[in-house]
Amino acid sequence: MGTTETRIDRRFAALKETGRAGLVTFITAGDPDLESCYQIMKGLPAAGADIIELGMPFTDPMADGPSIQASSQRALKAGTTLKKTLSLVKRFRKTDSETPIVCMGYYNPIYSYGVDQFLPDAIEAGVDGLIIVDLPPEEDHELCLPALKAGLNFIRLATPTTDEKRLPAVLQNTSGFVYYVSITGITGTGSAQAQNIGPSVARIQSHSKLPVAVGFGIKTPENAADIARVADAAVVGSAIIDRIAANLDADGQAQDKMTGDVLSFVQSLAKGVQDARKETV
């Protein structure tokens, strides 16, 4: 396993030092088009995003709800490929060498690209970690172990149904952080309840020293603040994607105010997260 400190490790260490939780924001690469996506991505760190999750568009994102599925379709329609997703990261890195980027998605596009080609290309572009939702620990040899060896963090999902027997297997080759899925089901369809999440986060922390980020169902600054009180980071995806969708015209093209509106929503989420920990420190 790679032991080099990554941008993700450094970011969580810095957050711990300041005594607050982080905000992880998810957008789909190329949604609604590559240029608009880049403008949003470029503005996320200043708006308060501590880590950016970049969705790799896929034709059959079965773990995602309607919002993220639609964003994937828009991105594919705009001609986004895995190669162009990495180019987007590369372009972002020209002006930002600090913000961690995690590529999130399904194994199929990486398998088609070729693992041996993808890993060096991802590292060269400036990707820091991977979340591959459909590769269980039993398939670690496929991508997880080669990714760790290459120096990328491999971030695993734990869910409310991950029991004590299963948890060690899930955590075994995980690095960077653990992504706790706060609700059962698909993304964007429920809402996270902090009182239910606290014990689950504590359970994961009793098995691992890694930071725990909580996602699925965080839709408002208040939701984000609640999660920030019990976890190391709050992950927001569908609510940001919904903001993008709300700023499309009848033809699905980005309206002028899209970037500003999306980033101002992210700012409100970041404020919720940043103020939350202060109440308990």
C-alpha cells in the first residue's frame, strides 16, 4: 500500500488542526457541458469546498438517484468521456495545486479505458483518490490494490447495512477517508438525520483512524451543519446538481447566472459546516 501523504491526508489534517469539519462537493464532469463544469469547478474552493468529488459520467449509474443520473446523461450528451474528465482535472490543476480531487463512479469506464493506462493518466492529471461504487472488497485486485500502489487513495463506502462482521473487510484497503452513506437506497432520495448518524460514525471510528465523511441526503446548510457536528466532513451532491439543473434553459443549455447561483449555494453550505463545529468547540 502506498504510504506517501496525499492532498486528501493533508487537507483532513489541516481541518483537524482548525477544529472543524470539511465540505466535500460533488459535481459530474461535463455537466451540463465541459466549459460550464470547469467554471463551477474552478470556483468551488473559494466558495468553501474542501474536497471536490468529480463524477465520471456513465450510461448506467445504478446507485444514483434521478438528479445524478440526469447529470450523467447531460454530460454524455455533451460528449464527455473519461479522457475529457481527466483533461478537466488537468486544466483545474493549472490554477489550483492544493484542493483534493476524487473521481467517483463505476468500474466499467475505467475497465474500458484500461487500468494500466488509467492510473498513470489520472495521477498525471492531478487526481488524488477514487471512489468506485460497484467494486466490493473481494475485487480489490482489479483496481483498489493497483491504485494504492500507484499512490492514489482508494475510498470505500460504508452503509447502514455494513455490520460488524463486514466492516473490517470494507476498511482493510481503504485510504484517504471512509465515505459513510447515511441512508439506505439511492442518492438524493432521502434526508440524513444526524441523531442516527453519530453512533454509526463512532462505530467506524472504533475500527479505523481514517476521517469519516457522511453523504447522501444532505440538502441544506442546516443538514450540512448537523452532519458536521458528528462527522469529519459532509458530502453534498444531488442538491448541487439540482442547482445546476435549475439553471438550464429549455434546450438544456447553461444560463448566464448558473455558475454564480451554484457557487453561492455552495457558500451557504460551507458556512453551515464551518459554523457548526464552532458551537461545540
